[in-house]
Amino acid sequence: METVISVQPTPNPNALKFILDIPVKTRDSAVYRDSSECGSNKLAEALLVLDHVTEVYFATNFITVTQDGEMDWDELEPRIRKIIRQLIKTHNPDFEPATAKAAQERPVANEELDKIEAILETTIRPALQRDGGDLLVLGLEGNILTISYEGACGSCPHAAMGTIYAIQNILRDQYNPNIVVEMA
């Protein structure tokens, strides 16, 4: 039986979310911006060598593909679908990213970061993931929380402007009224 692939637009006009009926990544997520980062992930490598593709993001049951905005999605989307159909049969959803770049290290867990992660998990992450992306908490120093966006959120104008303020406001309301959220 052939894998079902649904394509969903994201708020980022340069990113599409390809939703599959099978697992793509069983634990955590992975983002790749260069084919040299892909290691044994042949699906990521094949997508990144397509002209105009700048990033691929793997999560639970979807792959978000971001392009440079120079190609019409009507031309690029069928190529992406073809690669996914060809390589998903041998893709291992339990893969571990090959490089530190592909799997940015999360900070050492502590009580404060655990509180922040719990708030993000119930308030922000579901919306970002619906839109084909996510965020990664890079650290907390004093009242400054540093994050980076992944997937469709990485180059989305909404993420850089409104979403970061929404995150900050939620954390100020539910965690610490003096927290400041910054992008790495």
C-alpha cells in the first residue's frame, strides 16, 4: 500500500508541510540546512539537493520543506512528493541526526527550564507544530530565554515578529513577569 502524503500550506509562504500516514521521526525532531549534515538520512539529503530547497525539518509524521522563494511551488511540490514516495519505504523514523548542527544540543534540564518547557508544550508548541515548525529552547540566563525556531518557523516573518512576543507574553503571565525572550 502506498504512503498517503497530504500537503498543507504554512504561514511561511516559502514552506510547505508534507504530512504522511506513517512516522517520519519517532523521537524529537531534526532540521537540516545542508546535505553534508544528513549522515544516513538519505531522504533529507535527496530533498536538500533539489534546486531552491534551503531546509528540511523532520517531526512526528511530517516533513516541512523550505525554499528560497525563487521557485513556484507548483513546480517544486511534485518533485518533493516523488522523492518522499521513493525514499520513505527505506526511511528509518528512529534515526539520530548525524551532526551537532542537525541536532542542536538542548540545555541541561533544571527546574526552571522544566517549568518553561511545560508551559511551551501546552501553549505554543501545538500551534507551531500545526504550522510545520517548532522552537528549541537554547538556554536561560537570568531573565533572558534564548530560543531558535525550526521548520517553517525558521524563516517566517510571523515568527520573528508576533510569535516571539506571544511566547514572551505567555511566559510572563504563567512563569515570570520579567522574562525576556530572544532569538539566537
